[in-house]
Amino acid sequence: MNEKNTYVPSRLAIEKAVLLKAEIELFHAEYCAALDGGDVERWPDFFTADALYRITSRENAELNLPVGLVYAEGRDMMHDRAIAISRTQMFAPRYLLHIVSNVRVIDDTDSEVEAHATFLLMQTLVEGPTTVHLAGSYHDVFVREHGRLLLKRRDVIYDTNILANDLVHPV
């Protein structure tokens, strides 16, 4: 098993970790509010121009395999995906609710902040019950641009081997 899903202790002094954790939690609140509010076209704005976004299984992460269910290199690729999702309604109307917790700041260098968090993605079909759509963890690398945190890399690692066939929205 590699570092993707094993415990990695924080390498920061507690004072610094607390401040960064608060900032990252605010980032997650905005990120999730945009997605849960249906503003998928705003999603790429949370990333750097050269960012990498990947959704992959725990198994692939543990084997350090680059294969992902979703793999987007760069904000332009994410923008294309967001436009396709928002302007093509090929699926039933739904509401999404992201719950992010257990934010841990692993490291902070002069240029990057590494952090992990867990998430639940709940989905409510307009004519159906609320269900857990996906559960897993975020493995993030943030950078600061113009005084704000942006994602340089987000690995979304989901826990199940059985996925819903309608995982189209960003996680």
C-alpha cells in the first residue's frame, strides 16, 4: 500500500496546521457550495491553469496506478467537462450535497500545501430518496495564487468497487 490511503502524520507545527486547516475548510465550503448549488461551470475556477483532477478507486490509488474514472489535465479540460455537464441534460434532475470533514494538513512548503480530507457525496433524485452517491477521500495539493488557495492537484479516491452509472458531476 502506498501513501495514498495510509496514515501520513502531519509535518507541521500545530499553530501553522490550525491556521491552514481553517483556510482549507473555507476553501471546501466554497467549492462544495458551488457544486451543490448547481454552478458546475464555476468548478474549474477552484483550480490552477495546469491542475490535475482525477477520480479513481482506492484499489488503483493503493497500487499507484494512474488510471482514473475521470482524468482532467488543466483548467481548460475541466471547463470543457463543466460546459458539457451543465448544458447537456442527459440524466434525471438531482440535488447534490457534499459533506467534507477530517481535514488534515500534511505539509506546507514555500510553494505548496498538501492536505487530506474525507467526503460523502449525497444525491437526491427529484423523484426519489436521498442516497450516498460516493464516499472517499480528497488528496490535495494547494498553491496560493493572488492570495487565495487553488488546487494544483486533486485526487478523489472513492472507497467502493461498485459505482453508480451516473457519476457525471465533479466530486
